[in-house]
Amino acid sequence: MIFTLTDITTHFSAAHFTEGRQLFTDNRITALNIQHDGELITAVIPQASKHSLRVYVRTRHEKNTLTINGECSCEDKQNCMHVVATLLQALDDRQMLSGNENVAIPGFVDQSSRKPLGKTHKKATAQPADTQQVLLYLLQLDDEDTLQVKTIVVRHLKHGGYSSGRSFNPGRAMSRTPPRFLDSVDLALMETLNQLPCAADAGTFLLTGPQSIHILEDILDTGRCYFDSVEWGTLLSQGTERQLDFHWAMDDFGYQRGEWQITPEADSLLPLSSPWYFDDETGECGPLLNNLPVDLIHKLTTMAPVPPEQAAKTNKDLLETWPDSMIPPLQVLEIETLPQVTPVPCLRLVTEDDPPMFDEWIESSDSAYLSFAYEDDDGNDMKISRHAPPTCIRNGRFIHIQRDKKVEQAAVKQLHKLGFEEIDDQGFDSSEDCFFLGSRFEDDDAEAWLNFQVEDLPVLRAQGWRIEYDNFRYRLTEASRWTCDVKKLEQQDWFDMELGVEVDGQHIDLLPILLNFLSNFPRGLPDAKEITTEHFIIPFDNAENEERLLSLPAAKVLPLLETLLEIYHNTNSTDHQNLRLSRIQLAQFSTLSQDEDGIPLQWLGDDDAQQLVQRLRDLDGIPEVTPPTGLTATLRPYQQQGLNWLQFLREYQLAGILADDMGLGKTVQALAHLLLEKEAGRANRPSLVIAPTSLMFNWRHETERFAPQLKVLVLHGPQRKQHFPAIADHDLIITTYPLLARDKDTLLAHDYHLLILDEAQVIKNPKAQAGRVARDINARHRLCLTGTPMENHLSELWSLFDFLLPGLLGDHKQFRRFFRSPIEKHGSEATSERLSRRIRPFLLRRTKQQVATELPPKTEIVQTVMLEGKQRELYETVRLAMHRRVREEIERQGLGRSHIVVLDALLKLRQVCCDPRLVKIDKANDVNKNAKLEMLMELLPEMVEEGRRILLFSQFTTMLGFIEDELKKANIDYVKLTGQTRDRETPVKNFQDGKVPLFLISLKAGGVGLNLTTADTVIHYDPWWNPAVERQATDRAHRIGQQQAVFVYKFICEGTLEEKIQAMQQRKQALADGLYQDDGQNETQWNEQDLEALFQPLGGD
């Protein structure tokens, strides 16, 4: 043990020592841990009504001086009675373990159970007659380093050592019958001690004056003199003379302190009439040889550190007072004042193995050390703490710093705001101030330190703070480079991909780290808006197998993690070093870093793979192709870009959706692509177009007009089977969705170069037979054409991509889990953005506003009409009945299973608004007035007279029949197109040729595919839920080729369900825009609140 009982008593007040000894005697100390021969001691002291106290003690010998620094979680915090008790317990335990003999420690419950402690360098002299009691002499140094002598009486114990002592008053020796345990020497010493000044404690005297040395020699001769205490102290004897030398020592701030050197080395300097030493190791006391006067020795021993600016004056004063002494002078430095500069706050984060705070489970502690760097004229920094003197020593010069206390105080205040607390009682000469974050006695500070580095350190750095790390266990490391190494395998369309980052010059395999991280989220990652931190903290082992912490920005890594989660959810791969990806899965990764907010991936590996990734990430960089020479049309710039994109998809065996607005020429772009394939010799098989029946003649006419070199075969009508043998002899085969199931065997018997689905939303239901047959058709390449890839919900979009690129969006279950549910149910903007990035390379959409600036304006007019009389009563009657029925159904089955009942109820309300005759109930027969039809017949004659050319759409073919009856009465010519129209070409031609001013069209039969650019007016007689359907219908007129302004009228019954439909349309449009425009705003699901709004009564009722 590097300390003794003497050290304990000299370092603590008498009160703390007494209280600590009582705790030790009561066996209150637990969990004692002694390290490095007592340099580090920890313990726990249980408390009756509080948490246990934790004690940490560090002892250290430096320059022949022992320092004891103890900390405790009690109110006193430092060098309290609990620290004393811990030191006593440590000294007791270590001595017991070593088997050394010593005197007993008073206060033990069972003294016989402990071995005597202490050193016995010399046996006592002959004992008095009464050997049961013994007089002992104790030497002690008080707080002012004055030597004291105390007399106590003890008893011999059977097992050796002494009993607890009690003070003995030397005055008792002066009585007529002095105690029998006193011999003649004791009696003489008692008489001498009685003449010395008394100390505070009974039986204690100050060993001062000219006779102090002689008195001490007599006491030592008794052989019963101990230093400090009989329990722990050392039995003393007189030793030989030793040499005492003096010199000045200078610290880093220029302060000089006097230091004594005893040779051979001893522990203490005893302040007698001339100096003596005490050697705890040998138990010797003896005189010291020195040529300095005693009063000078006392002066030098008690002198405070001398500041640099007072060195010369102190030399003068010492020389004047002791002119003949041989004292070495203090070093006088040249004083230089540093110009006023603004200091730089420096924060050093460090993990210490011997922490300045203790917890019984913690072996290390984390601290932040604050200093301020002042720069000198040479550009060198001088660091000081705010408590330290504003001075430092550089190259033999004493430099005075003009410190900026405002900056220093502001820095400390800022740390306090960030949650730091300063450790009290730091040395005034420390170059750094120590701060801690969190609890000093709990090992739960990791999160606080990590949050500080992620959230606050960047702010401090931006303010100019200098941040340093010193073996800091929570240091966050950021990746300097992200790499994605892709290698093409011998298997066609398969790639191996390795993810990595560069951290401090070391390449780290990121994939195992991320997959291990994903294992913490078996139900999927949280949405970005639910993550409060901006970074994920992921542990990894560096090249030296040391654990480090990698900081990954959450906003950038979440898409990567979600993609990994999808791929590993859909693979049996167990290789965590690299990913084996299909071409489609590689495309998933390529879209992760295509904008400023993406992951800064650097793609490495095969040239082909890198080129594919680059093209997918930068569609503007797709090389331009030369249009086919046989194309009789001049492509507009955006149509040329579409052709480039189609060729790119073909080159890399990919597929996509051409989703331009209606009227922008999707057909001509597809024909240019087909013709280019034929001219390049790649189309050595026929290509197949599947389209709605209404578009059959349009495809044939457009092909004949723009690509006459293509041999076209239309498979339609009862005579189509006779053309089946000629399929292989044609370039382009055109058929319809209704015929897929009937002609399945024939169509599947051929292989095709390109399979095109026009108005591809028809296969939005993956379970429908047309969609299943389309998926089974074998073609080298696939393409979808549609202005509305999604009409109602996201699964429609999945269905198209499942046809084009199976796996891009996972299977249907995965898609619902990773995309549809987060977007539609939870409004996840981050997931919507990720889906948009995923499909962006494979979905090309341009709006008329973007590319067809030459189009005339389109004006939308909402024409409202008020229901009145019996029609209004009928609406309310139907509303109340349907509302009650819907509520009952929802209560019985829930909203999810009441879909059919809800739609039927809403249908009846819409029918009342259009025409009461549409509602098949008896009460409707009593209504002979229709407000909306009356308004229509007021407007139409006027429009026809003005020369307007009008398209009128309705979802109800029966309604079109009612309108026909009114038109005949008004002598207005018209043509009509519904699902029952066999000859679709004639009515279109008659209208386009100007033979009739009005075209009645059912929304489903003529809402897509028709080119009716001679129209300048569009009337939507009844609103539809989906705005895309209405917009498609409007685009029959507002499309390329239109030369006139287009007016769009929407007939809405005020206060009715139709007004609510308008709000529904806006919500559906927001969902679609979130995918196409990447704005992340989407919400589409009905809820019970929506239904309640739909069934609200008419205003005023």
C-alpha cells in the first residue's frame, strides 16, 4: 500500500477522521476494490433511507509528496468521512491479506477476529511493573504543520497488539501516587510536557521551542513512540543524519514553488528548533544537515507560490532579510504582454481509464476539457483555462495574456446550455476545465454524448470551436466516400454488388453492418418523420478489431435500408458480404442517388453495369437516336426525347410506362420506336398492340399515316380467326382486351418483339383474366401507354409494373407493406418520395403545360344548379334511407366490407341529381321536373347558335337517351357513342367533318383514344370520382392539333353529393401528383368521416 495511517490523518480534518473511523468500525464499507497497490480505490457505502453512496479515491506519489483525491456522491462530494472510511478499510484489508502484524484498530466489534496492523521497527524498552497498561507517545502534524505529541494509555491484548487507547493527562503523573505503568523516564517526560503549550485535544502538546529536539530524543528513547496513531502508525526510533537541500520549481504558468529534497529520501519534514525528518518506511526520525537558518527554512516551507512578476522583488526581500544565506535565487523571466486577440474555444473529448468520478460498474469515464487558445505573434497557440493565471512560459519568456473574459464566459455558458456541468474544485493552475455530460455516477451517458456530437458539435465547429478527441470511446466517425461495386455475372442479367464506405482511410464493408442494423426492425423501418434523430449510430470493428461508431445520415440512409429490406425479404441469400441482384433489383439501387438528397454513391465495377446505372440516374443523359427514315411525321422535341427513352429501355432489356398527357402523341412515339426497330433489323418477330376496342381504328389509321412501311394486321370481329395464320407475316398485330381470353391460345403460340398495352390501366386489376393473359405473352420487350397509370389507388400502379418489370416493386404483399400502406394509410411523404424515385426511370410523363405550350388555353367553368320541389324532396328521401342503410351495414360488417353497399347508396344519390327517372323507385315517378336537364337545354341551343362544337359526356347511357329525346324536340343534330356502338368510326368522322355540332359520349366508351380536335366545348353532365377520367375525356378536344380555346363545363347540383365529389377529386389528384411530381402529398382512403360528409343534408333543410 502506497499510503499509511499517518497519511490519512494528515490529509483529513479531525472531525472527518473521527466520523470515518466510526463508519469503518461499524463495517459499513462494501464492494471494496483496490487497484495498483492502492492508487485507485472504490467502494459502496449503503444508506438506510437513500441510494447507496459511491466513493472513488485516487492516491499518487509525486516528487516525494503523497496526494489523496477522494470523491463521493454524498453532499460533501470530496474528501469526506466516507473517503476516510474507505481508506481505512483498504489499509485494513490489504494488511490482513499480506499477513503483516500491527496494532489493533479501536472500534472493531470483534477485535480478536482481526490481525494487528502497523509496523514494528523497534521493540519497546523495558516495561514498568504493571505491564497490563502501557503509556504510548504519538507524534502528529496538525493542519498548520506544527508537530504535536499526545500521550495515551493502552492495554496489551492476548493476540498481540494494543487495545483502544485513551488520552492520558500528564498532570496525573504529578500526583502523590502516579500510575504504576509510568517508569522514571515517563515521569520526567510528563513533567516536561506539562510545560509545553497545549493543543486542542486533551493530553496533546505542541512540540515547539528550543528544547523540542531534546524532548523528541527522550520520547524516541522510550521505544513507545508512534507516528500519527497507534492503530495505523509506525513505531519510531532515532535515525542518523540526512542531507536537506532546497530549490525552486517552476510550473507552466511561471509560478515558482519552494521544494525540499531529503537525501536519503524521507517522507516528512518535522518543524523543530532545527529541521528533522520522518521516514515512514524505516520508522526513523533524525536531524537534517543544512546551512540555512531555521527561520528561513520555516519561511520557505510556508511560502505561497511566487508569481512571475514578483520573482525579482522576492529575491530582493529574501536577500535583505537573510543576506548571508546561500538560498538559490528565483528565476527572473523577461515579461512579454501578448496583444489583444480573440481566443478560440478548444474542447477535448476524452475517455479516462481512471475517471474523476466513480460508479461501481464503471471502469472508464468520459469528460470534456475546455481551454482557450490565444495565438502569439509567431502563430503559436497558448492554451489556458478560465481559472488558470493569464500567463505561460515559452522559450524562456514569460508571456502575459490579455484574456477576453466575455468570450470565455460565453463559451462556458454555451456548454451549460448544452447540458454540461463543471467539476468543482479544479486546480487553479489547470490548463483545462473539466466538464461532464449526464450523471457523474451512472453509466447511461452514451446517448447524451452521441446526441451532443450529432446535434451540437456541428454548431460549435461552425462557430469556430476546435474539437479534439483523446481516446474518446463515443467518437462518431463519418463516411468520407460511399462505394457501390457492381460486377456482371456469367449468368445473363445478374450482378454481384458490394456496398462500402471509406472511414478514416479504411474501407468498411457496409452491407453486413446495415443488415445487422435491419435485424432490429423485423416489422419494417419507421417512417422518416417518426425518427427524431438525424443520424443512425451503427457500431463496427475497424482494422484493429476495435469497436467504432459510424454516423449515417438518417434521411439519406432510410431509402437504402428500405431497399435492402425489400430485397432480403424476397431472396434466400444469406451472403452478407455482397448482394446478388437481378437487372431489375440493380435498377432499384440506381435510383437511390439520383439527386442532391440521395446517397453519394460512387459506382465502381463493370463498364456495362456502370453505364446502365448512369443512364437510369440521369435520363437527360440518354443519347439521342436518329428517327426512322420511314416515319412520315416530324417529331416534336419532347417526342424525340420519348423515342430516345424507349430505345434506352430496349437496349438494356428494361420496360416502362409512357404516361404523357392525352393528346401529346403517345401513339406516334410508339410507332417511331417500332419502325426504328424494324429498320435496325432487330424486329424479326411481329409486335403486338393490345388496346381498348374504341382505339382499334385509331391505331390502324395512325400506323397507315405515320409508319406506312409497317405491315398491320387487325384481329377484330367475327372474321378475325381467318387471319390467325398470317400473324407471323406482319410487323404489327392489333387486338383488344376483350378478345385476349377468347384468342388466348393463338396469341400465346407466338413470340413477339414488342408487346404494347395501350390504355394499360385496363389491367389495373392483377386478378382479371385480361391481365393474366397479357403477363403470359412472350415478348422481348414490353411497353405500357396510359395517361393515367393510377386512377384510384397505388395497387393499380403496382399491377402495371408487375407486368413490365416483375420485382421492381416487389410482390403484391411486399408492395402493400413497404409502399401502399405507409402512403395511403399513414401519409408517409418519405415513402412516397422513395416510390417516385424508384419508378422515375421507367415512367416518362410530360403534361401539356410542360411541353405543348402552343396549345390554346383551357377554361373550366363549374355550372351549379339548385334542386327544387319534388326533385329536392326525392333527394332527401333517398339520402336519409341510404344513410341509414350504410350506417347499419358498417356497424354490422365494418367499413372495409361495406364497400358495395356504400357505392350503391352513392350511385342512387348521383342518379337523383342527373335525372329522377334513373332511380328505380316508385316515388321517382312523381317527379316530372329535372333541374340539370332543364339547364342543359337552356344552354345547348345558344351554344349551337354561336357555332360551338360540343362534346357531352355522361357515365349513364340511359341519361344520354333522355338527352337525345330533348335534342330531337329542339331539332339539334347530334351523333352518339356508347359501349353498344358497333360502328365507332362513322360518328367520329361525321363530327370531325363538321356535319353535326354535338357529340354525346358515354364516359367509359369514349373517354379515351378519340381525337376530336374540332370540338371547342366539353360538357361533363355528371362528375366522376376520378379527376383523371374526366381529364382524359376533356383531352379528346384539348390536345395537339387543337387551334381554338376550349371551354369545359361541369354541371354540379349545389349542396348535394356532387359537390363532395369535387373534394374527392382533389384528393385523388394529390395522390397521383405525389408520384409524378415527387411532392409527397397524398391521401386517398375513405373513412367514416368522409362518408358522413357525403350524406350531409341539403343546405337549408
